[in-house]
Amino acid sequence: LGSSLRGTMDKLRGKSRLDEEDVQEIVKEIQRSLLQADVEVDLVMDLSSNIEERALNEEPPGGTSARDHILKIVYEEMVEVVGDSTEIPLEPQTIMLAGLQGSGKTTTAAKMAWWFSTKGLRPAVIQTDTFRPGAYEQAKQMCENAEVQFYGDPDAEDPVQIARDGMEATEDADIRIVDTAGRHALEADLIEEIEEIERAVAPDRNLLVLDAAIGQGAKAQAREFDSAVGVDGVAITKLDGTAKGGGALTAVNETDSSIAFLGTGETVQDIERFEPNGFISRLLGMGDLKQLSERVERAMEETGEDDDWEPEDMLQGSFTLKDMQRQMDAMNKMGPLDQVMDMIPGMGGGLMDQLPDDAMDVTQDRMRNFEVIMDSMTDEELEDPRSIGASQVQRIARGSGTEEETVQELLQQHKMMDQTLSQFQGMGDGDMQRMMKK
Ligand code: GDP
Ligand code: MG
């Protein structure tokens, strides 16, 4: 399904503006992707209405295609919900893990301990689960694999006492990770137990451990644990499977917290610090949105000095060499030519096919030459290319250290673009859209 969002986006290549229908189609695909990734319905609706409103009301900045612009909006709105990763200072602290049975607490405890050890800290895991048979052995084994200190007591029956003893026994450790028991459901005695452990160990932060496949059940769980002990962050496990972990967004939203760690496998090294970009891209089934977003941002900043210039102006008055220069400028800042062809408003996608074969054939080398040449032109020449006669061509070639032939090529190129654009002049937006859809 993610690929169908990509498909919808790709259909927009080359469009300078999106009409309502385009936006609705995109929003629908985003909704579908997010719901399929287990993001809660209300959250999906909020997100998509924000995206829709911005996409319809905000103008794409000069040099940016409508497609990239909406992708940037999507990314920004997603970041708003997903948030940055939970702050985990690399200093002595106690972290308690909470969550349902099987969510991955014990595994995550050992993984986190391993992670802290790679940061040069001395972690210890305290296992307080007296409920699950084999919990002690499992935790001990994983801590051996992680080569970190472990405390547990297979014979003790009171988890709170184990927690207290464990805190004492691990005094030398920098990081204490307290693993707790989970039950099948949210039973009152489980909540009570974890509250007591919390009082006994006074953790600096509590992380809620959630299986990526949790789905809509995340809300009730997050709420329960948050009101019992307070949730400072979420660890999502089993992201190596097919589940995308959208339920974590519900939890983060519900507890006003953020995501701290991602579990991506069964060994102690299969842990990553959460990073919004990858997670969002995965949720939407899209490529690297952050990179794109930053590229658009940069282009916006760098063309900022040209505030009064709008790409659409090319379709109103005459298309001057200055316009061409600005276009090439914007293209330069946005990346390799073949990737940005479709960013030139009105120049990508279907429209490209209608142009004479070499009308847009400005290769990177030629472009570099053209830039140098245009730098040697006067403002008047740039505004009115028809004023450039043979003697001017000679002067410009000499000034720019290029051949007269290349200067002529530039003028030829400009003429072709001008002619192409003039075909579209005087058309309403609707006509433009129709032409592009052909
Ligand atoms: P707990 O009951 O919350 O302590 O959960 P466990 O840590 O015992 O994990 C339950 C099961 O999920 C175990 O079989 C783990 O190996 C498995 N598991 C935990 N985290 C991950 C993960 O990130 N990826 C995969 N594939 N399996 C995981
Ligand atoms: Mg466990």
C-alpha cells in the first residue's frame, strides 16, 4: 500500500499546483498507509486534515514541485506527532521497563544494557519477574550474551523485595535497568506490583515496552501504565517483522511522551535509538522524506532573495534569460539535473513529452557553461535577449571565456523554451492542468 502512495505521488511529477482532487487522493493514500500501520483512527484523521489544509493553502516555494512540497508538508506533520526521540542522557540513572507479557521487556532490558555498555557505561539489569516461569534464566542468559551485570533471585517470591535487593547489589553500576513482570491483561495486581516496584527503585525514567503489532490496543495500555507510574518514553519491539509500529504513536500521543528505542531482532545487539525520519518513512512506505524535506528547505532559503519571482511569472509575461538563469540556479541547488527536471514547475511529467526533443536538453556541462555566459551579460541583455546582436555575442564569449557558438546555443535554447512557454500563456489553471494530464 505504501507503494500506492508513492504511485500517487509520482503521478504528480511536474505539476506546479495541486488541485483539490489531487490533494484528496494523496490524503486518502496517506490515511490508508497509516491505518494499515496500526495508527489510531482519530490520530490519522487529525493528521490528514492538517495535511490537506496545508497542501491546499500553502504555495510551493519557487523551484519546488507541488509533489515535493506536499511531501515536505506530510513529513513535517508526521514529525509533529511522532516527535523526537526520548532524551536518554549518558549518565548514571535507573530505568524501569513496563509492559504486557511478551511485549519484549526482558529482551529490551538486555539490549538496552548492551547499548549503554557500547557508550562506555556500566549497566546492570535487575530482573523482578517472579511470575513467568523461566524468566530468571532467560534474563540471566541474555545478560551474559550482552556481557553486562545481572541481578535476580530465582527463589524469591516478592518482586518488590528483589527490586530493593537488586538496587543494593548493583551499586557499582552506572545504569540500572529494572525489568518487571507482565501479565496477559492489565490486571489490578500487576499495576499495583509495578507501582510498588517504582516506589522501591525510584527510577529516573520509565519506558513502556510495546510490541510493534500492538495496534489499537495501545491506547488503553498506555493510559493504564501512565496513570500508574508515568510513561516517559516508549520502546517498540519486533520491528524486524511485518508490523510497522503505528500503535506506538497512539501510546506516545496518549502519554505525551516520545519513542526511545526500537527493537529489530532477537539478539542483544538488535537495538537502535529511535530516529523519526526512518520511522516515518517506514510508516508511509516512502523513501527518505527527511532528505527531501531538507532539500526543499534549502532551495527555499537560497531563492529567498528572489522573493518577488514566482515560477508562474514565466507563463504571464515574457520568459527572459533572467528567468532561465533563476531556473538553472534553483535546479543547481536541488541536486542532479535528471532528478530535478520534474521540479521545474510546468516542465516535468507529461508536459516534457510534448516538447521538441531537445528543447529541455540542458546537460549539466552545458548548464555550467550557460551560467558563466549569463554572468557576462548585462542586466539589460538578460531582461531582453533580443537586444543581443553579433557584437554582443562576441563580447560575451570573450568575457566568459567560452566560444561564440556556445553563446549562440544558449540563446537558441532560451528561444526554444520561450516559444514552448508562450504556447501556454493566457491559459487558465484548468487548461494547464488538462494539458499536463495528457
Ligand atoms: P517480556 O515478556 O515482555 O519480557 O518479553 P520477552 O523479552 O520475553 O520477549 C518475548 C518474545 O519476543 C521473545 O521470544 C523474544 O525473543 C521476542 N522478541 C523481543 N524483542 C524482539 C524483537 O525486537 N524482534 C524479534 N524478532 N523478537 C523479539
Ligand atoms: Mg520478561
